[in-house]
Amino acid sequence: MAMTEVWLKIDEQRVVQELRRAGEKLDPAGGEVVLDFSAVGRIDTGTLQALKEFADIANQQAVKVVLCGVNVHVYKVLKLMKLEPRFSFLTSRNCPAPAQGN
């Protein structure tokens, strides 16, 4: 059975490194990963590239990526860059509890 993994509080200052680290941990058996972006106020080109790469890895491994707590400014950038369809979105209050050890 596919697992849901949760990495909470992606830090705006280290979002690229955290996305790369999360990409290395994805389970090739599929499932779902939830990334809490509520602490990310804005994204730059490096973050966009890291999100694209993360989505590519997730897609190859049949992992659904859910971004939780994305603010309207970040969402608009994702939509403008046509990355928005690659993710599902949840509001902050609907984020699942973190997995142990994350």
C-alpha cells in the first residue's frame, strides 16, 4: 500500500536544498508526499527549478505531490510558470500531521 509522507515547514531560506533532499527520499513504490509551504513567502528562479525537478522525480516514481499552505503570491507564480497543474494544493488548516522523524 502506498504511503503518505509529510515534510513540514519547508524553510524559505533553504527550500532548494530541502526539495533536493526530499527528492532523494521519495519512495519508488508511489504514494503521496505533502510539503508544507506555509513558511515560504516567495519563490525565486532557483526554487522554481527545484520544484520542477522535484515534480519530475515524483512523476517518474508515481508519487503525487501535495503543496500545503501555499500563499496566493507563490500560487500565482506557479500558475504563471505553468507548474501549478503538477501539484495538488491544501490550505494550512487541512495539512496532515507530520510523519515521525521529519
